[in-house]
Amino acid sequence: MAAPTLRDSTPPGAGARALRHDLLAAAALLGSVLQGQSLAAALPELAARQRWTAAERAAAQALGFEALRGLGRAREVLRLLQPRRIKPAQLEHLLLVALALLSLPQSRPYADHTLVFEAVQACGEQPRLAHARGLVNALLRRAQAQREELLRQALQVEQARHNHPPWWIDACRAAWPDDWQAMLELAALPPPMTLRVNRRWGSREQYLQHLREAGLDAVAPQQPGLEQALILERAVPVHQLPLFESGAVSVQDASAQLAAGLLDVADGMRVLDACAAPGGKTAHILELADCRLLALERDRERAPRIADTLRRLRLAEAQVRVADAAQPQSWWDGAAFDRILLDAPCSASGISRRHPDIRWLRRREDIDALAAAQRALLRALWPLLRPGGRLLYATCSVFPAEGLEQAQDFLAGHGDALALVAPGQILPGRSPERDGFFYALFAKRADAPA
Ligand SMILES: C[S@@+](CC[C@H](N)C(=O)[O-])C[C@H]1O[C@@H](n2cnc3c(N)ncnc32)[C@H](O)[C@@H]1O
């Protein structure tokens, strides 16, 4: 999902009405997420059903993101203001959006009293909520007047302090005793927007020049593996990126940009990208070498995005198949691969600032199920690698069950596997400009049976 932006061109006189609409739209988004739907699915569905314009959709997304990032705090403040459950749910969601915005002060183009006023008006315009105008007015005015005291009390509760569910906080604290707080704090902030300049198009210095001509600036990280990366000083919609449509550049976090380089691909190699959609890493591999690449994706709806990505970047075609990578008997032709990338499905706990719905959608037991699926994928794919070949296992997770423990378990069970580099865990708290990411690079012993 592209980085959200608040409306930047509100027609004169329509500002207040726009905010009213945006609050209701964000409340609808929040409601969908709290019913178990991802933001990525809820946003297009609501936008189509409620006929939002592009600007309305972007504004709903921006407010929805803020509300989800501040949901733990907003819930606790609402509980302090009104211990009884608020009904109907739509009213509760509207209050939560308004309280999240009031409790996470950031620079906004409107004053708090405007926000309160518009939330009350929004309520009045909804037939099912109109009766609650007085309540919304009273609660939000108290929230505004007693903000300091309410926050002081709310922040005694961990879920409010860190804006994540308790099990997630516990898991981070147990795994990363020195980093968990910084990691969770960072998840309250919008993420950086990082680009990967297409090597086949040109150098990052050339692209930096185009950015500057377009009034955008960026920093070029100097770490090995990030030679084509540029971190923008501020996020912009992709259509504002120069030469985006002609394939000069992709949006890809710096951690994810490490993957293709670690594989060390060369022309002519037979490469498997086992979990490929939307094709960010597939494309990066093909920017580095003319490989014979098979991209698998289990999700029929997502698979076409791989070819779209390659087409936009003017890259060689890959063979794309809709298939379950854990079932090679249904798609493998028997010829061994030189390289395998397993960018496995995971909790996405390392990118919770990019997808603030994830922390509220996942359950603790999901982690065990995901770890089991990752283990099955690793086991199924390993026999497909030729002796001397490399397999890169990666997840955008910070939970060890999906990272280091998975890698250790794999090495313990596979005598023909070597760890080529020490497994890497990137923690967003330590590297704020990067997403959380885990990678383990395995080589198959050259003397292993083919
Ligand atoms: C982390 S995403 C991949 C991101 C991608 N590598 C990129 O860089 O753009 C994981 C993908 O794997 C797919 N997937 C999950 N289980 C799979 C399986 N058993 N076989 C193939 N694809 C799978 C998911 O639908 C999802 O699109």
C-alpha cells in the first residue's frame, strides 16, 4: 500500500466537511480491521462501496493509519472516560479515531477543537448515531480538557503506553530485552520511504539528480548491499517519483534490498523465487543478472502483480506460476536450482509501522502456525537446490520463532547445509531507517548427493 497522505488540496470552505467525512471513513476502516479484515482489503472495498474519491481514500487511509497506531492509547482513554461499553460499534470506532488523534499529538492542519466539533457533526449526520451527539460532545470535550491527566493514567497500562496488544509486547520484551521499547516506540511513527534505483536504468547518483530537479531530496546509505538505495527525506505518492512509470525506480525498504545481493546471482543461473508476489525481490534479482527465473506464488490474485512489476521495470520475463511452493511434486520439473529465495510468509512483525493493522489482527497462536509453515517450506525446497547452490531464507519478522530459531532448527536437521554468513536480524529500534527483517543464507555442501 502506498504511503498515505492527508488531503493537500481541500476546496475552500469544504475543509470542515472534508474532515467530518474523513473521520467517518477512518472509523469505518477501523471497524473493518477490528472485525478481522486487513487494511489492504478493507480500503479498496470501502472506497468502492462508499464511492470515495482518490483524495477521500487517501485521507481515510492517513487517518485510519493514525488511529491504528494510537489504538491502544485511545482504547484506554475511552475506558477511563466511559467504563461502560459504547454501542453501537460504529460510534465506538468514531470515538476511538477521534481519541487516537487527540492523544497522539502531531502537527495537523486543524485545531483540536475543530476535530471535536467535526466528530460531533459527523455523528449527527449518521441516522444510527445522531442520538449520541451529546455523548460524543461530552466525552471528547472532557478528553480535550483533561488530556494530561487522562494520558498520565492511561500510560500506566502497557497496551496504551506501547500501542500494541499485550502478547506482542511480551514477545518483543522476551526476545529483545534491550531493544523492545525503542522498537515499539518506532512503530508509532510513519516509516521512511526508501527507493531502489534500477541498475539497468542507471546509477543512484543519476536518479538523485532527477529527484532534486523534482524538488525531492534523499540520502544514499553507504552500507554494503545498499548501493542502489535512496531514502527520501519525505514520503510522496509514487506518481510523484520521477520516471517511476518508465521503470527507473522501485519502492522497497532497505532491509528487503539486501536479499538479492546475498543470493549472488549470475547470468544463466536457474533461480527459484518461491514466494514471489508482488515481485519486489524477483525484480531486484533480474536487475542484477539475466537469470532463468521461476517465480511461484500461491495467491492467484497476487500472482499477476509479479509480471506487472517486471513489465514496469523493463526487465526480462520470469516464468510465473500459481503454485504452492511447499508441494514441489505439483510444479517442479526435476532440474535443480542454483539459487533459491524463500521470502517466507510471516507475522510481518518487523513492518508493523508500515502496516499498523497487523498488530491488531494477529493472534499469539498465529506465530506457531506461521513458523510451522516456514519450516515446511524450507524442508520442501532444500532438496531442489543443487550441491554448491545457495538458499536465502528471509522474513520481515522480529520474532525469533520465525528467524533465528527457524535457521538453527534447519541447520540441526540438515547435515548438508552450511550457514554462509551469520544469520542477520535487523531490528527497527536499532536501525530506524530500516524495517525489521531476518535472513539466513545457506549453502548446500558441494559433495552433497545431487
Ligand atoms: C513476504 S511475501 C513475498 C514478498 C515478495 N518476495 C517481494 O519481495 O515482493 C510472501 C508471499 O508468499 C505467498 N505465499 C505464502 N505461502 C506460499 C506458498 N506455500 N507457496 C507460494 N507462495 C506462498 C504469499 O501469498 C505472499 O504473496
